[in-house]
Amino acid sequence: MKTKLFLLLMLFGISFFGCDELEELLEEEIEVQSTFITELEINVPNGATPEQAMEFESNFGFWDFTEDPNVVDFLGDPDEITKIEINSVRYFYKDVVGNPDAFVEGDIIFAIGQSAEEFEAVVTNLAQADFNNTLFTLEGDFSQVNAAMTQFRSVGFLYKGSVSDNPVSFITDVSITVTVTIKPDLDNIN
């Protein structure tokens, strides 16, 4: 696919531009927007009483940008990724089963390399959020997460916190939209 795209660009470019202009055109950076969705599952067991607050930690979500289907067609080498920036992080609760009085509070934690950044999720009643299909947006300064994602070309994340009442199980559906900047290396085009 990349070879056909490259040949088509070459033929088009030679027709309208000289060789120097074509090389300059092909050396421009490409920005690719991608959204990936991960389900973080949480199961809070029975406590000593139904009103007891219980802590939880979800499964670990992970995304490798070098294997992202939206990015891979533009990528000859992982080193061509020059920047990854989060545009938005949205989440909602679904498949809530258990105590209808359960309120959730916690942090979505991005773990990349040796660092971790925590972002506070909105405190909410799980049953109502599920029933109303409430969509939440994670707010904060993602600059350190962006720098780490650019360095490691991947991101890991989980949801950690507590619920006010138990038992309850639910899924936090997390949708992360990023812009991946790629500077193609003409030597890597096959």
C-alpha cells in the first residue's frame, strides 16, 4: 500500500513540481488523528456492611502507537514518530450491577516508562451515570504524558479509586483521541 501511494505521489509530483520541490513536499510532517477505546473492568466485592467504602483497581489498558491501524500505513520506522499529543480523554460507565447507592471516585492513571500521572475522575453515582449514558471528559495538563508517549510510543493506563457502597461491578469505557506526528524517512519507503 505504501509503495503504491509513494509511486502515485512521485508521478503526480514530477508532473507538477521539479525534483527538489517534490523531495521537500515528501519531507513534510504528517499528522494522523487516532482514537482508541479500552474497557476497564472493576469488580468491588462485599464489604463488612453494604455502606462500607471499598477500594478498587481496574485492569491495565495499553496502546502501542507503532501498531495503531491509523498510523501504521504512514510509518516506515517507529523513529519517524516525532510527537504524540492527547486531544481528549472521554469515559463513561456501563454494565453497572450491584448496589444502586454506589458513588465512585478515583483517578485515571497514565503509566508510561518509569513515570505515572494521575487525573481525577468526576465523582458520580454509578447507576445513574449508566442509566443516563453520561459521558465525562478527563481534564488536566497532559504535557508530561504526551512527552512520555512520544518517547516510548505507547501508553498504559488504569482506573484506581473507591466506591461508597458495595458490592458493585462496572465497566469504565475510556476513549482517548490523539494526534500522532510523523516525519517520513524517504529511505524507509519500500
